[in-house]
Amino acid sequence: MLQDVLVLAVVGLSIQRIAEVINVLLSSLIPASIGGTGLPASRVVLWIVAAIFGWVGVEQLGYDPLASTGIATGAALVWNLLFVVTVTDAVDSLWKGRIIRR
């Protein structure tokens, strides 16, 4: 189970790095913050990219992140996507906080 959590963290880090590249490519097209929410556009892009990669993993590859980590088996797609987005957002915060890198 610990190995599955580590794999999910590495996948989250990979998604985060891809989202950073996409954010750089789209930075001239989208505003710095989204509407009146105060959310930075980079975070919204991260969530969208994580949800897309989560959907590909769950629906196309048959990966069930909630079951692999021992949380729930046979969970609905929405809960698996929310879990992937949450893990990716947490890994992004850890990476930017320099906790898991030098």
C-alpha cells in the first residue's frame, strides 16, 4: 500500500510538471486570476490538467487510485478524479514549498 501511495505521489508530481508547461504556454491567453474568486490561473490550470489525466487513468487505463491506496474499492469516477486532483494539488504545494526537493 505504501508503494501505491508513492506511485500516486510521483504521478501527481508528473502531472504538476506538465501543468506548469501548459500554464506557461497559456499564460498570455488567460488572466492572472480567475474572476472574483481570487484563484490564480495557474492553480485552475493545474486542477483541469489533473482532472484530464485522472480521467485518462481511471477510464482509459482502468487505474483506481482510491482502491490502490486502500481507501475505497469501486468508487465512482467523480471521487477518483477528486482524489487525483487533491493529490496533485498537495504535491504541487509541497514542491513549491521546497519540502520534497533541495
